[in-house]
Amino acid sequence: MRLTAVSFVLLFAGSAAVSAAASPFGPCDIGFATAPASEEAAACFATVGRNHGLMSEGVRRLEALIATRPDLPWLRFYLGNLRWESPRLAETAYRNAAAAFAAAGDLEGAGRAHAALHSILLRLGRFAEAEREIVRVDELARRAADPLRDLRVALLRAKQQRLQGGDMQRAYAAILAARPPRPLERAYPLERDTLEELANLSFELGRSHEARVWYLQLSKLALDRDELRTAANARYGALRVLVEELKELPRAELRRDVEKEARNLLDLAHRVEHRELAGRAHLALGQLTHGREAQDHLAQCRADMVTPADRVSCLHALARLQRREGDPEEALRTLHAAFDLSRPGQSPWSRADVLRERMRASWDALSREEALAHSEAALDWIETIRDQQSGEAGRAGLHSLWAEDYYWLAGRLLQDREVPGNVAEAFGVIERLRARALLESLAAARAQPAARDGVRHERVLQGIARIQRRLLDPDLPAPERDKALDELRKLEIAEASLRDLLVREGQTPAQAALPGAALLPEIQQALAPDEALLSFQIGCDEGPWGDFGGGSWLLVVTRGQVGVHRLRRDRVALRPAVELFNGLFERRDGAEARPAAGLYQELLAEGLRTLPPGIRRLILVPDDALHQLPFAALRPSPGALPLAYRQDLTTVPSATLWLRWRRQPPQVSAEPLLALADPRPLGETGGRPATERAAIFNHPVPLGPLPYARREGKAAVRHLDAGSLLRLGDAASEGFFKTADLQRFAILHFATHAVLDDEHPDRSGVLLTAAPETEDGLLQLREIVALNLTGRVVVLSSCRSASGTMLRGEGVLGLARAFFQAGAHTVVASLWPLRDDEGAALFDRFYEHLARGESVAAALQAAQHERAAAGAP
């Protein structure tokens, strides 16, 4: 089911209230008598009918007027609006309206009629016909010299792309590029459609917070215009967001909130006679309730829904109910009927829903071989839709919405781990999910972009730099900051689309083919005798509708064995536990010792007890909240030494990427080190030295110099010597770094401030000196990924440089990941605030050990031991 959201409240008061007042159409009759040919006169009948629950009466009145005045096209147009829930009748009304507008020479009216017809054809699944309507709207807007032509066409194309599972990121960018900087107060329908489409695209791309903001704006706009049905649609959008939150964290109290919101929506739908909206509310309630009540809701869902895609959602939910109630065979029969409705040419989303539920039912009703085949088909279809999206963020965000299917399947296989082949299958399923966008970026790293598009991309980057130079000014007034951030957002979306275009155009077919997920035997063969790989998958014990959610598991892999361990805590319990531990750990007062022991026992103890003798190195593949957990600080008991004292630890985004890096060891370089330390970024005061190496982009603060970072850089060069290069202060510039031959150096060391933006990860970066003037001094993710850092070791001596936005399945979107995308073999980064003096002391010891020939992991472990022995936190 594809249902979210929060609970913004719709307030109905005054003239907006659903009323039993006599003659609510009275003002419409007066308006029509005064100006029968005006749009306002016809619109009045539709508005009253939609908002007062008088749709049938509105239709009757408009049809009577059309019978006496067939020459008035707006009557036919708004008759189509009232016929919306009967698509074929609406189609006829809009076609008649378009012909009447054309006969009257009204180009604008004809364009709006064809735009409405486009939406109806999409609802009917007639996509080729709908595409032709876009061409007609574009031509009419051109002939009318419509200044909003680009926006009108962008909206139609976006809706078609969304419903057909096309490139939604590019569609989103096109709308924002065409949208005027100020709200379209004189073109309310267009502004309404713009907000609705931006909200829907944001939701489908996995950007729930952004979708919530757009839905809230849509609700406010509609209520200001007394458009209660539009406001109700916005409320449904908000319900979809809330349901998505429930899927991610299926907590009992959140489930109750969703049910309450769905019942409120059902009541509202009845009050405004919104049949389809009522059907969607019944859909949600049918999945939240049980037994006869659930069956009744889903029966009413099927009765209320009009389009095949919506009816498929009802059948999909019914099949889930049948499976939950112990009848998987009946569930498969229901899904067969749904599959016929979601045939090719209909919604790819509906087909995905059917395939996903068929996967679950097949494991209870069919043989293992048949269930595996159905599971493969479901994941393949999900990934087909995902691969249509442009931009890494778009693909990763969309994929995260379906992460629960991977967790469910892997968990189902591991439940029967004694069955031969199930553990290896489960390992492969989760590897298909992990860091997929990162793997794609590495596979595409050698694409050669077209020169034309490369120039356009560079111009967009220069525009971003100009705006960010202003934003890095802590004294920029709030109104100017808001305006600059809005401009920046548009440029960022254009940049992401161009970046993806450059990659796709420059790829050969071989580069475009994504390497498959690593197989478990391959991992075992690549491990050294003293290594173990610990692969976590953190799902939910119970799904959003009360059935099995996949659970949380640990796979412990060595050369000779594979251990499977069910974790006692799932995602719902682990997220707050990790957050609590991190808060205590950051205090640096020893209060974290007891929870560190608790997490060790829950996450590691059983798995480590089963390790064969001689295992010294652990390769950790974390998941979900564990990406933010400092495993090195966990300990068997409150008084015991942390894990980092006993074994070398390496953290990797996925086993597939680890295998890739294992097979491609770091390259030999002419010089050991390039260090950039204490640069002078925009906004630096030059006054009091800074104690921590961080800054927040949206709320810049005056930055002080980093004197210990200078000592750190000098110590690194002193230890490694032999041609190492140190750039301090003004010499540590963005321009220098981007034009330097970075392949000369084995290690790239940054001792700088970091800029973090969890809401917009691409804005995060490391601060360098802003030189030349075309640079803003902020080496951001979008610029880092374009570098060639193949085989390099990158050291980020900055605050929280390993943190970022966590996305289900994909992992952490942040600085460390960007350097991996650029080809780095190893990244040393921190999850915590880093004091300037502490960073200098730690990396002094680190480079001393590295100079002795120790590995990066061993040198870091030794440096941490020595600093702890010296009393450092």
C-alpha cells in the first residue's frame, strides 16, 4: 500500500464550514445572471458543490445551464471538475470544454481544459494519449504567449513521470526551475497544482520532511480559498507521510496516531462527499484493524475506488489481511486478481505493491524454489523503478521506502537458517540493499562527460559558490539569508540533475552495468585467517500492520564458518538506546561505561564468543542506528577495557564494497602525504582560537583559527617526511586542492573546520581558504565526488566527520561517504566533536606509528590506546 503525515489541523469556520444553510447556490445564481460567460460564475457552482457536500446538486445545476447555454465553455469545464470521481464522464466534459474554448478562440481556457483532460487520462491509465495532451497544452500556451508556459508543461510532465515510475528527481527540478520566485496569487489553480505535485514528488523520492512542508503549504493555501476538498487531499498527503514513519518505526503509539488520523480523514471525506478520499481512509483503516472490521473497511475501499491503481491497493491490503489471518492460498488468489489490474500499461507502483505482497504470501503457501522466484521478481521490479531516477539522492531516497521488503525477506530466510542455502541467500538480499547508490557511483567513476554539459555544470557550481560566499557571512540579515537559501536550493537541484546526466552520457554500457552484490563464499575466501566480518541488519520485529517485520540479526563470517545470531533488540528499541549511549559518551565523564557494556552484550557478545582462536581484526558492517555507534568504545563489562584495546576494527558501508577494496589495494604514490591545516575560510575572525573544528551551514558562527591544527600538520609531515607537502593558512585553499595532482600523494590529511548539514547532506564539506575569488572555500560533497582519489587514504581531522544523514539501507550520507565515492580506499573520520588540541595529539601518535610501517587500522588503534593511557578522554 502507498499511503503520511502529521497532524496539521484543518479548521473549518465561517463560510468554509459544511453547512445545511438554505440555498447555498444562491450567490452562484446571482453571479451567473450577472456575468454568465465568466469563469467565476461557473466556478461558483463547483466550489459550493465540492465544499458543501452537494456534488450531485452542483452537477444537476450545471447540466441545466449547459442545456440552455451550450456556448459557454466554463460551464462544461467545471462540470468536469464535479465529475472527477467518474473519470469517463469527466473526460467527456473536458473534451467538450476544450472544443468550446477553441471555437471561442480562448487559448488559455483551451489549455486548461486539455491539462485537466491529461489528468483524467492518467487516471484511466491511457498514458500515450495523456502524453499527446501535454503537446497540445504546450502549443496553446506558446500561441497565447503565456508567461507560465514552462511551469504548466513541467507540472504535466512531472505528474506523468511520477505515475509511470519515471525520473521524478528531474521532474522536481524542472518544476522548481519554472516556478516564479513569488507565489502565484493571481493563478490559484496553478499554484495549487504546483504545491501538490512538489509534495507528491518529495514523498515518492523518500523526502518525507520536505513533503510534509509542501502538504502544509497546500493545506493553508486551500483553506484561505475555502477549497475544502483540496485541503482534505493535503490532509491525506500528510497521512501518507505518517504511515511512512510508522513503517520505519512501528511503535504502538504511532500506530494509534495513524488510526486516529485515518478516522478523522474518513469523517472529513464524508462531509465533503469525497468518495475516493473516503476509499483511501478505508484502505488505511483496513490495514490497522482486524477481523470483520478490517474486512468491512477493505470492502468499502473497493466500492469507493475508481481507478484500477486504487482498486489494486485495496486488493493488496486484502491479501495482506488474508495472509495475517492464516490463509496464504486465498491471499495469492486475491493477488492474482490484483495482478490482472496492474498489467503492463497500468501503474508500476501498483505492480510493485502486488509483487511485494505476493513475495510474502508465497513463503507460506508455496515451495522454497517458487517463493525465491517470486521474491526475486519483487526485488527486480523495485530496482527497475529505482533505476529510472536521476541523481544519487533520488535513487537512494526512493529505495529507502522499500527497504522493509529486503529486511523482511532476509529475516524470513534467517528464521529457517538450518535450511541449506538460506543464510547465503539472506546475506545476498541485504547486500543488494546496502550502499547501492555508493556502489553505482564507484562503478561510474570513469565516465567521460560531454563537453557541452560539463560547461553547464561548471556554471551551476559557480552560481552555488557565489551564493554560499554570502551565506557564510554570519552577519547576513535573516530575510536575505532566506532568499539566498531559496536560490541555493534551486541551483542544487539543477546541479544534481546535471551531475547525473554527465555520468549517464559519459558511461559505456560496461560502466552502466552495476556490479552484483557480493556472494557469501566470495567474502569468506577473501578474509584473512585472522579476520572476521560482522554484518548487521537492523529491522523491526513487528511490521507496521502487526505482522512479522524481519527482525534484527548479526552474521559473523570467517574463512571457515558463518554464525547467525538473532539480536534481542530491534530497530525500534536500538535507535533510542544508541542515542542515549552517544549522549553519555559525549559527556566524557565515565557515565557511558554501563550502557557500553549493555550494548556489547546485546550486539556482540554471543557472536564474538563463537569466533575461532586467532581472530585479531574485525570488519564491521553496521546498519541503521549502528552507523552512529562507536563500536570501539563498547566493552564486555563496565570495568573492562573497550573493544578497541583487544582487536583492530574497520567499519565498511557494505561487504560488497569491502570486497571491492580488498581486491584493489591502495596504490603506491610518489609522495606520502598532503596535509592542509588551519585554512582561513570566509567568516574566520582571526581572533580567539577555536576549540572545536565544526560549523553549521544554515547558522554560521564566527570561526576562529586552529593553532593546534598547524602543529598537527607539521607533525604529520615530520613523521612521514620524504616529499610530504604541508599547506597552512592561506596556502590551504580550495583552488589549490581542486587543481593539485592528488594521485601524487598516498594520504590526504585535513585539519580543518567541518560544515555539517543533516537536512541537506550535499551542503556539508570541509572549510578551506576561499581562493581564488570564484571559490567559496567550502569543499562540499558535490565537489568531492568529482575528484579522482582512487586508492588514496583520507584523514578527516574535524568534528563529526563520520556523521551525516542516515538513510535506511543506504547508510550515512555525509563527508566520509563522499570521499569513498571519489575513490578513496580508506577514510579516517570521527563521530564526535573534536577539540583542536586533542586532534593534534591523537594524530601525532597516529603518524608516528604509520611511519613505522603499521597499517592504518593498527596505527589508529595504537594511537588511541596511548592517548587513553595518558588520560585523554
